[in-house]
Amino acid sequence: MNVTTHWRRIVGSAVLVLLAIALCRAATFQFNQAERAFREAASKELARLGITRNAAKAKYPTPYITSVSPTCILPGGTGEDVVRGKFAPGSKFFFENDNLQVVKESLAGGEYRATLKAASGIGPQTANLMVLTPVTAISAQHFEAVSVGGRYEWVIDTANGWRVVARSTDAQPCAAHSSEGSRYEIQFYRAGQSTPFEKMSAKLAYSMWEQHNYRFTISQDDSATQSSMQEMSGLMKKISDPNLSDTERDRLMAKIQKMQEQAMAVMTKAADPAYIKQQQAKREQFGCESIELQVPAGGSGFSGRMRCAPKVGTDLKLTGSMKFLAR
């Protein structure tokens, strides 16, 4: 057996193993089982009618989603999702997250309405929407149709004795939980100390498909730089408002100019060889890049791991708890 064939077999086996794991994990979700049951019922109905799927498409066409209302629900709370488009009578709507329960729904013409209740004690997360047409089981999907949000605090104890505290910093945290991640400030404390020795900015992302379903990606820029960038972005949005007065626009322009000067100073400093050497030494002594957490459904306690520089630990085990603070 040559090397190429050997590696092809290894890669093929690995793909099959990963696929099997994904299918097993998917089978544990109630929404996945409900979708499968709907598809099986549609297949039986198609067989009963004695026509082909292509022939049935005239009466049971592809669903078409034109808009989905931005809906954000707090843990334990309820909210309404409004979906507009073209849907055949009898179409079924699935919100792909078992932490969201549909307590009331209606489909009239091209408008679907659903009242959803979020489970208590859960963290920030999202749900995709799947629409299935009866008989043909043709589908349409809208990503992140609903989010569960709010302000959160994560208290993390690491295997090397550190305590890490992460708090939401988004101005509108209920609308910020998406695939792009929500913004946090992370403070690092050594054992027995009440003052953090390091502050970093991070983004928190959620995925139900991963064993570690929450991941903090830690920025290597300091918090002050990140805050300045966020403030600059906010000012740019404000200054584009056509209803802004000339006086207010001039004030914002002056502030933006000052921040640009500060940004240029930071860029000049970043190019200084002495500063580069200092930052390299810091990365070698600290260098924390990510925190991955495994949070059980409906639970606030979690376990996980943190990746830092080799001198700190590239796979630090950790435990901790999550707390919902406010909207």
C-alpha cells in the first residue's frame, strides 16, 4: 500500500467517525426528532397520493421567507416571532433550540406568528428557524431567527489558581448575541488578590453542536484600545444621522478627530521595537487566547479549558458558574 492510499483511508475513516458523532449528537435534540417525524409523515402522504415529488411541488412548493422580526428573549421570559413570506397551508415551523418552547402559534396567509418561552437559567444563545412544506417536505431556513440575551457574568476558577471574571460590555446586549459573538471584558486575578493583574476584551460565541458550547475568543489588544475602537464605531454611526444638528455634528467631528490622533499615536507606539519586544515577552508570560466552556442545558455551572502561553498552560482545566445580571 502506498503512502497516498494509506492517508486517503485514514482521512476517509476520520470523516466517517466525525459524521457518526454529529449524527448521534443531532439525535439527542428534540427539534431534530420532530423535523425527522414531519419528513417521514410527508413521505408517507406522498406515497398515498401516488404522485411524484416534482408533480406535488405545484401544490406544495418551496417555502419562501421574506422577513423575520428580530426577537430577543430573556432567560425564563417570552417573546413573539413574526415570520413573513410564502408558505403552503399546513407548513410546519421549527425553532432549532430545545431551550425554546412554542407556547402559541398561527399561520394565516403569508404570516406566521409564534409565542416562544425561553428556559430559565440558560446562557446567551440563538435559534435557527426551519420551515417544512407538507407532502414534499421542501425546506427553507433562516439563521438566528431568535436570540436569548441579556447581561451575564461568568466566574471561572482555573487549575493554576487564577480566578477569571467575564462581564458583558455590549450597549444593547439583548440584541448582540449572534454568530459574530457578544462583547465582554475579562479580568484575571491571582489567588488571594482583589485587583486584577490583567484586563482583556473578548467575544463570546455559542454553538449547540460543539461539546464546549461557549467560547470566549480573547483579543490580544488591551481593553483601552478595544473600547476606543467601539466608541469610534458608535460615533461614526451617530454622525451619519441626517437629522443631526450642525452644532452636534461639529462636536462629534472634533471628538472623532481627537480619537484619530490618539489612534495614530497608538500605531506609532506599536511599531516601536522596544514596545514589540515588551509585548512579545507579555505573550510568552501570559498569552491567553481562548476559553471554552461546556454548560449543561438549563444549568449555570460549567467545566472547560483555557488556552494560554506554554508557561501558563495550553490546556488549563477550569470550573465555574454563570449568572444572568439584567437586560
